[in-house]
Amino acid sequence: MIHSLIASAFRHQAARSMRLVPSTGVAAVPAAPVFLYVHVPFCEVLCPFCSFHRVKHRDDKARSYFAALRKEIRHYHDRGFRFSGVYVGGGTPTVDPAELCETLALLQEFSPIDDISVETNPKDLRPAVLDRLAAVGVQRLSVGVQSFDDGLLREMDRYEKYGSSTEIRERLAYAASRFRTLNVDMIYNLPHQTEAMLEADLDAVLAGPANQVSFYPLMTSAAVERKMGKVMGLPDRSRLRRYYGRVLARLRPEFTASSAWCFNRGGHGIDEYVVQSPEYVGLGSGAFGNLGGRVYASTFSLRSYVERIERGFSGVTGERALGPREQMRYDLLMRLFGLRLEKSWVRARYGPRFERSLWPELTALQVFGAVVEDDTAWCLTDRGMFLWVLMMSAFFESVNEFRAQMRAQIAAELEEDEDDAVAVVPLGAIGHRA
Ligand SMILES: C[S@@+](CC[C@H](N)C(=O)[O-])C[C@H]1O[C@@H](n2cnc3c(N)ncnc32)[C@H](O)[C@@H]1O
Ligand code: SF4
């Protein structure tokens, strides 16, 4: 109950922080290399539960989009930006492996990058794609599995295009040894997911080859719920704590939590960039960035994105300056999401201001039993981990609402894209040989 109250108060604050004003692009060039997020919004099938900015894949559109991305990357490089790591998210970045790899090769040519993560779906775990990704230096592959239950996969409209549970297991086994980190994305609290189904998903993850798993609670927005409600039903939030308790109980001790919803086994994997990198540049339509005390968002219209880049403008169209306290609270949220906030880290970044400004939050979290403090850090307890699941869900749901508003403004373009999307090849016709 108290968890939900705190999360609900936080939800209002998170929604306020998504009010952006028009922007002409990222102003400051950071002195040190910065993390890069690249958004590739294309997918073969648009899953009804998905809250990300994604459109139906079409070859010609993807080609001109990737060309614009490379131009934007060149532009940032020419301005003096250097990148410490790259996360390519979507959508499904591997819809056009040749274009994706040309883009990653360009980044590698500018300066070698060791930390490259790419999101994909089970269908793309085949030699023609994986060989190319490995060759261009991808170290972490993140595969959207969602569930190993065939009934739930059908409800999510993934069974036909992205594979049955058996096919997914085979493909994961094939991909496993090729990347330093193989992450599987799972979702719990899907509307028709019983506790037995969740246990079976946990069995499959424990028996499977992935050395990292991200177990997300189902997060929605009003727009997602409208779509999802028709085909999948609506989530029952009252089960969330029990289901999360099962995730923690089953994954430990084989996996070690590296955030409130990401778990690694066999040493350290590469984690979510929002935890590791307080600042990052976001490129591509619908991407967010966080740099020099400002949050940035790029246009959600793919047409406008390509046009702007071709004409030499930035893809960024919205921004918001974060106040000093807001920045500190953002760091508190993200660092504790990663389970540990080092005192040396905040002191180097903010000096004594951090503790002076955020003592009410830090005290309340300790009184509530969500955080414990020692000489070197504040650490999340198990109670705190569940609170963080709720707060991060509230945070991402406010981002989802923002995406939904942006997408509503380009509804005509999105509808047109869906109408003329090409038919895609069914999974069965592809097999494991390229
Ligand atoms: C942008 S997708 C990329 C993966 C790839 N497109 C796929 O679906 O196979 C990243 C992950 O976000 C998660 N996701 C998408 N919508 C979600 C939602 N409404 N709630 C929770 N997680 C969600 C899924 O687990 C998904 O694998
Ligand atoms: S879950 Fe993945 S495949 Fe499905 S629509 Fe979202 S980004 Fe695309």
C-alpha cells in the first residue's frame, strides 16, 4: 500500500518532467567521450503491448533512415563528440543487418568502441545476422523473448513471426557463445499469465544459456492499454509484488541482481546504459538524450527526421533544462536502480550539495527500509528493490505517455506507413541458415 502511494506521488513528478519546449539541438559538446543511444524504430510485427516508438518495417524507408542516422553520427563526430559506448535499441535494430552494421562500422571507424549493445528478436538469431554483428564488435545482444509460453506468445502476436517457445530455445542456444553478454527480455504480470506460467518462464531462463535476464513488469500507457485490452486483456497490478517476489526468489542465488530488474550470472555482464551512464546522446527518431543538465527528444516523425538531417538540421526537436535538484534526484533514481549509490561518485559530481539537498529523500528511504547506508554508499534493500520496480515503472510509463502524445501528433503518417508496409517472410521459411 505504502509502496503504491510513494510510486503514485512519484508518477506525478515524472509526468511533469516530460514537458519539453522546442529545441534546435544539443548545445554543448562534452569534453570527455559520452554514451550514445541510437533508435531504430522498425519491426516486422507491432506487438500490441509494446510501448516503444516503432513502425512497420519497409526496406526503402529503413535504408533512407539508416543513411540519415549515419549522416547525423558524422555531424556529431565533426562537432567533436566522441562516444564511450553504444546502445542500439528499437524497435528491432536488426531488421536490416547490412544497414545496421554499416552504421556500427562507421562508429568504430571514428574511434574503436568496446561496449556495443544491440536489441533483437528471436527470429534474427541466425548466422547471417549474428556473424555480422560479432564482426562489427557487438558485445551484448539483447533478445526480446517476453515469455516461453506458446499461448502467451500467440496472444502477443509473436508466435508466428518471432517463433514458438521451442524455436526460441534453439535460437538462444545457437547465439549464446558468440557474445560476451546474451540478455533475454522477459515480461511478467501479462494479463493472462498465471503464477504457474511465470514459474515455467523462470525454469526456462534458469535452464537456458543466457547469462543475463531483464525481467520487466508489464508497463503501459493509456494508448497501449486501448490496444492491448482488445487482444490480451489488462494487467492486474495487485499481483505485481507476489510475481516480483517469485522472480527474486527463483533467480537468486544463480543470478546476481545488477538492477531492480536485471540479473547476471557467471560474472559481470554489460548492464542497462541508463544505470551506467548518467549522460548520453540520443540519435534517431523518437530517441531521448540527457546531456549537460538537459533532457532532449528527437522528432517522432520518420519523414521529418530524414528531411531534417538531409537539410543539415538536428533531429532533436524538444528539450527541457533540469534544475540542480531535479538532476540530483534523477541520479538518485537511476543509481539506486542499479542497487548502489557510491558516496565518492556523488561527492565528485555534486560536492556536499547532494546530501544537503536530498536529505529528506535519503532519510525517508531509510526509515521506510528501502535503503541502508554505510560509510561508502547507499544501497537498496529487497524492500527497496520492489519500490524501485514501481518507481521505474512510473518513470517509464510517463515516458510512454509522452511517446503516445508525440505519436498522436503524427497519426496520419503512422497509419499510412502501416497501410503500405510490405508483407514479411514467415519465420518458418527462414530457418538457421541465412
Ligand atoms: C524495444 S524492445 C526490443 C526487442 C525486440 N524488438 C523484440 O521485441 O524482440 C525491448 C524490450 O522492451 C520490453 N517491452 C516492450 N514493451 C513493454 C511493456 N509494455 N512493458 C514492459 N516491457 C516492455 C520487451 O521485453 C522488449 O523485449
Ligand atoms: S516488442 Fe519489440 S518487436 Fe514488438 S513492437 Fe515492440 S519493439 Fe517491435
